[in-house]
Amino acid sequence: MKRLWKLVEYSIGSWVVAIGIDLGSGSIGVGFDLRPTYFWVEVGPLYCDFCHDEPWPFSPDEIPNWTLCLRRWVVGKLEARLQIDWNIWRLGVCMADTCDWGVYVGPANLQLEYGKRYAEDR
């Protein structure tokens, strides 16, 4: 099943604005990233993102890590992580794919992944 639909895409200089529907999102939130420069807003399945493809002027090692992993559990192929993402503020549930779910309350979130990278130390 297709889960992402881009409804409108518009270029403003070197920025691209896109509005679309993400059926995997049931949350309200905002967020950003720096490589590439990217900002987004979502309300339920409706999203709007602003992307600038030019790389951030810093080297990748100088970009701050916005994620703080508070706790990690692995049971078989199921991995659960309680973490803080200072660059993502959401309230709700999001699904990256059928084996990757996130439950968000502000910057705190619980990531549930099945059969992904469970054996790797992070």
C-alpha cells in the first residue's frame, strides 16, 4: 500500500516546499534537521516540509547529535528505545514502515522496531 502522497511541490529559490499526505502519521508536530537543511510541520496525516539541498557549511562531525538514548531494550528481534530527540517535537504515533513505530510526547519518544538493527549496539 502506498503511504506517502506529495500533493504540491513548489520551488522558492534553492528551497523546495512540499505539501502531502503521510498515512503512517497520526501526530501533530514540528521538526528540523541540518544535513540537508530541512524543516517540517505535520497535523495528522497532512505534512508540509521545507528542504534546502545544499549541505550545511559544517563538516558532518560538527553537526550536533540531537538524540539522547535514555534506555534500550532488546528481546529477540524486537528493539525498544526510550529517547529524547531535541529536534523533533510531536504528540502522537508515527509509523516509518510496518516494523518501525514511534510513540511521541514532545521531544520524548518510544521507538519500537522489529527485525531491523536489533543486534547492533548503538
